Amino acid sequence: MWSVLWAAVRSKAPYVTFPVAFVVGLVGYHLEWFLRGDPPPTAQEEKSISEQREDRKLQEIAGEDLTKVVSLKDKLEFAPRAVLNRNRPEKS
């Protein structure tokens, strides 16, 4: 008789354990929620790396005067030296 009982329990185990596990999990979830109370206010979402980079660049140029730039006539390194050396006047 015991072997028949164990065979029946073994064959019906998934049908019994799933609802039991579901109820235990549900009760545990709600008990934990009740004991912890309301969740703490969420922190601001972290900024992405590109947003952090943009913010840093904006802070760097905040105090600079952007209208004062080097003239292209004074800045001669915009092209390789080998190309324009023959036409460039020598600076003294």
C-alpha cells in the first residue's frame, strides 16, 4: 500500500508543489513589502557617459570668451608641412 501511495505522490508532485511554491512566494513577497514599508524615493537616473562629457565640456568653456580665436593666417599647422612649405613665407 505504501508503494502505491508513494508512486501517486511522485507522479503528482509537480501539480502539488507549484501551487504551494506560488502561495509561499506570494505570502513572502507581501510580508516583505509590509515590513519594509514604502520604497525609498528613487535617486535621479545616472547620466550617460556622453551626457557627462557634454556637461564637463560646457563647464570648461563657461568662463572663456569664445569670440577670441586664433587667426588661420597665424595658425599655419592646419596642413602638412611638406605641402605648403615652399609657398609659406619664413617667419622670423
